Amino acid sequence: MPMLTRQTLPAMEAVSASDWNALVGDDHPFLRHEFLHALEASGSVGPATGWVPRHQTLWQGESLVGIMPLYHKHHSFGEYVFDWAWADAWERAGGRLLPRAR
């Protein structure tokens, strides 16, 4: 049996849609190759937005056997929602958020 190896992909186009989607199936549309590739191709994610693709794949020989979409985030601006007002209100009310850069 071939050894398992992990590979980090810099973009969805580095792996075939059919191989990726064979592991995702049809029940999870936001994990499908077409959706993730559209995010990258449109510029919604990428270095300019602070979400750099670092998708993790697991291979057994030439066969893709495991996948995990992953992005390296370069800032703490929230997940496309600027939540500073909520964070400030929470802190004024005596709450404490995790340390974060502003």
C-alpha cells in the first residue's frame, strides 16, 4: 500500500474538480470545488483580501484520499463582517474578547 503524503495547495486549480468533489459529495455545496474556485477566481479570497488559500490534501500514491479547505488569514477583521461595534459594546459592558489586533 502506498504511503500517505500531505500536500498544501496554493489554489483550487491545483487539483481536479472531479477528484476533489468525489470526496465532498453533493450534500455540502460550500465545500465543492466549483464554489471554492469561484471564491478564488472572483478575488473574494486571496492575498488582496487577507485570505490566502492553503488547502490541505492527503494523497495515497497518486490518489487523493483527504481534503480540507484552509485559508491563512492575515488580519482580524472578522469573517467579512466588521464587528468592532459589537466588540466595543461587549467590552464596555465588562466582557473581555480574545486579544486581537485592530
